[in-house]
Amino acid sequence: MPSPATGMPATAHPALPPRSIAAAGLPPRVRRTLERALSFVSTELDGGLSNLVSEFEQELFRLADQARNPGLESGYMATLRTFRANRADLVPRFLLALEGTLAALRTPAAPPPPVPADSTSFGPLSLVEDTVMDEGTVLREIASRQEGRANLSLHLLGQRFGVLAAAPAFDAERLPLGPQCLCRAIAAAAHVLEIEHDARLLLYRCFDRVVMPGYARVLERLDAQLADDGILPSLTFVPMRARAEAVEPRDPARPQRAPEAPAPTRPAADEAQRPFTGWGEPDTAADDEDLDPQAHEAAYARLQQLMSGRRELLRKFQPRGDSPLPRRQLATSEVSDALRQLQQQPTGAGRNARSLVDIKRSLLAQARQRDGEGASLAPQDEDAFELLGMLYGHIEQEIRTEAPAAPLVRDLQIPVLRAALQDHSFFTRQRHPARQLLNTVAESAASWHDDTAFDPRVETALRAAVAYVVANYEGDVAVFAEGNAKVQAQLQAQARTAELQERRHIEAARGREKLAAARARADELMQGIVGDRRLPRFSRALLDQSWADVLTLTLLRHGEYSEEANRQLDTTRRIVDASLAVMPRDDDSLQAEVESALGHVGYHGEEATVIAQRLTSHRSDEDDAASRTELAMKLKARARLGEEAGTARREKLPPRTPDEQAQYDHLRTLPFGTWIEFTTNQQGDMVRRRMSWYSPMTDHVLFVNQRGQRTGEQSMDAVSRLMASGNARVVTADRGHLVDRAWQAAMGALRSFAGRGEQRSEVTA
């Protein structure tokens, strides 16, 4: 029998599975490989697990401090004391669970339990779970997010572990050291701590936030290590794509890494195209911190070659005339000093209203006025101005001018320009501090949609960070990093709040799904009772609406095979018999039962009495037509159980086209938390929404905004049609950073100039 704490598969042998690799009796090579894999993963997770302990304690402290009544505060403090008494067992138990999974690699899995004869029954349902959130649901969501981020690595690891186990490839659920394995391990360790259910849920969320964000990369390195150990060293996997997409040419500005040891082939495009599911910004695609300055300078030199080709092409289209007089080139230090004076001007002086072209003209005009002769920029400074101008041009195409953070993007341009003039790696390093702060501010201006989608505290932090940079930047890029760190701290707090709100909306959506399932089952049971018998039309209408709500609520609260459900089904049979005059009325006892049951679903007083009378009478169609019409109008205006009043029914749409069907199938494979961009108007403005949850049963999709606020539910069919028409698209990892997207667009335009120049040269030749 599987352990309730860990969910580990039980073996078919009567003896317990081995708990350690040494005791598993594995072949020497397999044992050594597994020990290396366990040692690697343990080392990688050690820092995160240590931080998990302190983070969990701080979270308990914070909740106790914010508790609104002494009872909650004492409960949190009691949990904290219990955790401190047992926290030393958390990490060892976690690692023992991981080792036990590896030790049982060649232990046959237990066969599935026999299916009972009544397994197709509806089962008990309730409007509110006994606990706020099921532990298994939380752990499955954590694992699902990681599987979406590392699906290719998990597939390759499944093949390699299958070789080690001398068995077929492992799926994600049974994969040793996979996300689900880690979730089962933390669940086993959490039960040893002897903390309550709500505290374990809090621990799982801290685990997801502290330990799991970098686990996709750990899986990639683990896969490379197994390949180095000779486990399917030549294994590669190139996924088939539904559409052939043009591959973006290599960015000439991107510095190239030194050659490394060969590793298993992994298509970079697949990693870049994975859905983005995080709340904050995605990890940078490449870690460029360890590259030497010469690599960045070489990359900038390639950019200068492209800029030179662009100028040559533009010069050919200019009218011929006298060659311009030579001008004195301004030194970079002179340009920087002039920019410092502009930076020190107050905002009201029009500093933030200037474009980079205006700034350049102002600098040259000041130099001419000061020296009495014309001046020009050095070629490398001219390139920096033009490159940054191209970057800002593409950034401003995506930000919303009415957004509160939009003016801050312009406020940053002089400090960013000074940083780019001083350090050309701004254009080649994705993790350049100035570039990261610019991305944070621009993302806030681009994601703004309405007043409810932007946190005023984030706006305050953004303004403070930009003001800090403008006031303090004097050549040290650490100023950008400090300003960005303050904003990121506020964004992380917003993300935690948004995640909590999202979970509440998800639980409400799941409740509505259970309600829909109960209503469908109630309709089936009622149809089975009525059969082919022809009831009075008005009685049937009341039965299908008012009494169906009674049956639905009974199934939700008590389950299909409870005494309460049997009693209401028996009442349904008596109502049908009474409507057909098969049985005489029993001293109004049936009417009293129906009236009492209707009171539980919101019918009270005279309204419940009238409905009960008509349900239990076979002469309902012969009563006064005016009273029937009045009652029918009231019922039509009344919301059904669990529905909102005035909800419009969705009209039936035509069948999906092949393209829409392909998008629909793709949509159903996306993990929860995937971000999708929707076109909001004919100008092409986009708004980003998070697909928090969808129901395969009801086809409903729940969307929230960046603050975790519910923006409505759509059907998967409607979203797939929008995707097929180009009005919606999945946000992928390569579209996570706005500045990176703008830079790629600028590079595409620059390469197009170079290509046209080459073509023109060929033609003229």
C-alpha cells in the first residue's frame, strides 16, 4: 500500500523496499551512477533547503504579527515552536526520501488496485472542502509548473533512468529526482515535523518559492552528468512542431562563449519557446556574467560594422553635394560631462520630454556655441547614440503612454546613455544592471492596463528607484543594481500577494466545476426517474429548474449514496407520481417536504409555497394562465444555484477549423499559470493575462491579471479561436523581457539594412 505521506509506489514484494542505495543490491556501475546523481542533486538543493527553513520561520513570524485576533497569533506561535523543535529533521528526511526513490529504482511497481463495481458512481461532493486546500493539489501544481519548464530534460532523464532500471522509460510521475519525486519527498518530511495542515501548505509554498525556481537547470545538468557517465551518451531529441517557424538569425551583438565539453544535444529553440509561467521576470536565457571584457568588445565591434554598413547605405540615398567640412570630434569624457549637466536639471525643465535625437542636437549646439566651430561625435559614441535610439524606439512601441511608469522610461534615458557610452557591454550583456532596471520600468509601463492592474506601491518604488539613479549615478553601474533591487523587493511582495489571490480564485473555480458536475448528475438521475412519461409542461419546467437545484445541492453536500440523497430521490419519484395523478396527496406531507427542501436553495415564503403546490399537483397546467406567467417570469429572472443573475448564455459557435482545432489541442497541453497576451483593440495593443486554471470537464478557463485579480472566465474554445486568428498568443520564455524583445527587433532592422546593402552592391556590380 502506498504511504499516505509520500505517495511512494509500493512494491509487489512482501518485504519493504530498500531505503538506501547501498542496501538495494544494485550492480556496481548502477550504484555508482545513482550515488553520483544523488550527491549532485543534494549539493544543488542544499542552499535552497537551508533558506527554506529560515524563510518558513520568517513567514510564520509575519503571519503571527499580522494576525487579527489573539487566537490566530497563538496558533502561529505554537506552530513556530513545534517547527523549531523538529526542524533539524526536515532536510535529512527529505534527502532520505530522495535516496529511497533511487534505491527502489529496480523494485517493481505495485499493480493498480482492483476497480470496484461501483467505481462509476458520482461520489460525495461538498460546497466547501473539509480543509481549505488539498495538499495533493498544491503539490501537483508545483510539480506541474516545473514539468512545463523542463519537459525536454524530464523526457531525456526518463530514458536514461529507464536504462539504469533495466525497464521502460520512466514517466514524469515515477521519475526519480523529478519534480513529483521532490514534492513527495517534501510531503514526507513535512509530516515528520508534526505541524498542522495549514502550516504544511505554507511550507509547500515556501518550498516552491525558495527551492524550486532553479530546479529546471539542475535537471539539465543532471541529464548532462548521466550522459558523461555513459548512460545513453548519444541520446538526442528534436521535437516535431506543428508549424514551421522561421528561426531568428544569430544576434551578431551577442558575445560567444568559449567552447565547452560536449553535452547532449538540446535544441535551444525548444527552451526559448516553452510557456512562461512565472509571476516575475523569466530567467535570462544565457548567463553572460563570466565572459571577459574582450568578448564584449568584440561583439560591440561587430555591431559597429553593421552600423557602418547602415550609414553607407543611407549615404547612397542622400543627394550629392559638396563634401562636409571636417569637424572636431568630441571626446567621450566631454559628452559625458555635458550629459551630467542635463541629468542634474530638474524634471520640470523638460528633461524627460527630450528624445535622444534632441539630446544629441543639444550637445552639438552647446559645443559649437562654446568653441565657435562645428563639432561631431566620435564614431563609437555616434554608434552608441544610434543604437540606444533604436532600442528606445522599439521600447516605446510596446509601452502605454498613459501608464504611470511611462514618463519614468524617458527619465532613465540620460543615465542609461551615460552608462552605454562608458560601458559598451550594455548592448551585449542581458544582465547589465542598467539594462535590467530599464526593463523593470518598461515592463511596468507595458503591462499597465487599468487602475486595478497596477499596484500603487510598485509605482512608488519605481519612482523612487528612478529618482535615486538620476540623483546618484556618476559612472558606477551598481547604482542601477541598487535601484532595481528595491523595485524587485516590492514586485516579489506583489507576486506573493497575487499568488494568494489567484489560489482563492482557483478554489472558487473548482467549486463551480463541482457544482456543474453535480448539476449534470442531478439531471441524469431525474431523467432516469421521469423516463418517457409525459408530465404537465409547467410541472416539468419547475422540476427541471427549482427541484433540480435541490438535488444538486444535496449531491454536493452529502454525496450520491447518502441517506439525504436517497430521501430526495424518493421525494422526486413521489413528485412525478403526484404530477401524473398516480398517487393521491398524503395530507399535504409531500408539499411540506418539497417546500422545506426549496428553502435550502433560496426559495422562501409564498414563492416556495406556490412552487411546492404546483410540483405536487397534476393540474398545474390548468391553473390561472396569468399566475403561471408571473411565476415563470420570476423564475427566469432568478439565478440558478451557483450562477450569477443575468448571465448570458453562450451562443453555439460553428465547428472549429483545422487551425483552431490545433490551437485548441495545444491549449489543453499548456501548464497552469501560462501567460497569454490578448489583442485589445485595432491598434494592436496587448494585455497580458495568466491562465491560472482550466477545467477539462466544463471547458472553462480562469484568467487573472498581474495582481492576481480575476479578469473573467472564457471557454477554451473561444481562446483557441482567438489564437488561431492571431488575437491571442502564448507568452514564451524568449518574450519575457521587454528590453530583450526590443533589442532583437532593433537587431532585425539593422540586419535588414545590411542585407539590402549587400544586395545593392551586387546589383551595381
